[in-house]
Amino acid sequence: MDDRLTTPWGELALARFPEDPRDRLRAWDAADEYLLRHLAESGQPRGGHVVVVGDRWGALVTALAEHRPTQITESYLTQEATRANLARNGLDPASVRLLTTRDTPPERVDVLLVRVPKSLALLEDQLLRLAPAVHEGTLVVGTGMVKEIHTSTLRLFERILGPTKTSLAQKKARLILCTPDPALAGSGVNPWPHRYALPDGVGPVSGRTVVNHAGVFCAERLDIGTRFFLGHLPRTRGAERVVDLGCGNGVVGTAVALANPDAEVLFVDESFQAVASAEATYRENAGGRAEFRVGDALSGVPADSVDLVLNNPPFHSHQATTDATAWRMFTGARRALRPGGALWVVGNRHLGYHVKLRRIFGNSRLVAGDAKFVILQAVKK
């Protein structure tokens, strides 16, 4: 596959992070190309502070590195991809300022480039956080594939920043062109994070409060897969080290902490928004020993150091369906588990995770199942 992006300023070698021979998806798409072409044709950026929101694998800020842009992302993998792509193209890593969605946003934005995220909630949160820094002269351009841009997307730009229109489609991509209205700057109230009470019948977390920052899965109610998992969690004893891998809002790890206050629970996710949600949910409901870590699966966890890993793996990476993340989670779990330790996985029945677990662990046992979900256990021998 061609891994070189041709831009108006030259050719770039780009890759996703981590590089995986099984995952041959490109680190950019037609929406990124359209935005870069539009900027060059309009002689932009002409100067000032360039801020790029939602750059998926660093393609946009790598192409615009000479303008010393600021990248704002909710993804650890995006940050690592950006660092790697800058180095791959011989660019100074200091040329791009890397911020997370949990960091304080810049005080002034002269060029705002927005790669439309899958989550409308995340877009709302970020536009509201950045609105006070946008001024009458700010150039605001969004980009996305046609299937990612909806009437609700345009209304959000218009409500928070100002009058908005779209471009014609090119290669199934569109641009969002927004003219800032100074009267709107900072006038919107940010509704995030959301809080809701869990239903009864879900074990130790029944009736407890969940805190969800924008963009985290199931912001309004408990999803049925997690609910099924909560009904079949393994019992832990004493000071066992338990990992809530891909923790989302932290409900599963919090349930473990409530059932066994002596357990040490590690919450891990690649999303800064998710880990912030997990910590808020945990602090709201539990005490004891807990650690909250943003990272790529269990890559930063020492080998043979944990007793139990609980996992509800995603099968999407942005808009692409892929099992690469599940593979990294399963192989990372096997490395991190002590001999005799176990990985418990919940997933849609049709995904066939039992096959992958048998290849990695040499075993897989069905713990529970219904018409849609299965819970599987694999033990490190």
C-alpha cells in the first residue's frame, strides 16, 4: 500500500501507530487531502496561531509543521503517531505543540482546523472549550467524509461559532466553512461531563453514579454488553491486581473495587476522555488503591505483574472496522498476567474472540452467553 501523502508542500511518509502488518489502513484519507489542498489554494495559513482539532494520525499537523501548529486530541495513539510521523519526515518534534482534550486550550486561535470526530458530543465539547479563543478574523475550516458530516454537525458549528456552510464533495469528502460571530464567543454553556445513575441488578455498582466526559461510549445509559459483563464478573480475593483494560467510564473496574476493597485496580484506555471519566466515576463511588493510565493497551505494564484483566475490546478504529486493537489487548494481557492469571473478555458473539484467545493463550472457556454476547476466559499457563 502507498504510505506517502502528496501535499501542496511536498510528499510525506505517514503511518498509523503502532505500525501493525495486519492493519494496512492509511494514516490519512480524502478529507485530510481536501483540507490541505483548500488551504494551499487560498494561501493559508497566513500566520498566527494554528490549532488542529481531531487530527487522527498526525497527517494534518505534520503537513503544516512549518507553521508550528497546536494539535488537540483525545487519543494517545494519535499523539504517538504524530511524534513518529514528524520524526519519519525529519521534522522537529518541537514544531508541533501536543495538547490533549483535557488540557487548558490556547487563549487565542487564528486558524482553527477541525477534523470532524465520530462523536458529536466530543465535537460540541471541543468547540465550546475553544470558542472563547476564536475571534472575528479566525479562519475556521472543518473536514470529514460525507458520511461523517450531518445537518447536526453544521448546526453545532453554527450555534457555537457562527454562520456555517459546506463545500461541494470531492472524493466523498466535504469541507465545513464557518465564519465566526464575535457575539457568540464563549456564550455557550458546556453540558459535559454527563452524570447518570446505574440501574438496579448490576451488582456492587447498582444505583451508583457514572461520570461521562464527552465522546466516551454510552454517555447516557449503561450499554447492554457492559451490563451483561457486570452480572458475571469473577470474584477477586485480597490484594489482587486487576486491570480494567479499555476502561471507558470505569464502571467495570469500579465494580471490582466495591466488591473487593483490598484489590488494586488499574484503569487503562487510549482515550484521555475515557481515563478522566473512569477516575471521576471511581472517585465518586469507591476508595482504596487505584491507578489511572492512558496508553496503548498494556504496553506500559510490566510482564507477570497482574492477576486479572477484564476487557470489552472495541472493534472500530475511527470509522474503520479492525481487530488490530483486540489483538494488541489480548497479547498484551497475556504478557502482563502472572502464570495462572486470567483474561476475561466480553464481546459480540459473532466476533469469534474464542479463536484469537486460543491462538494466543492456548485455551478459551465460555463463562456465559446469551443471544448477542459471550463472556470468555483465557488463562496464562
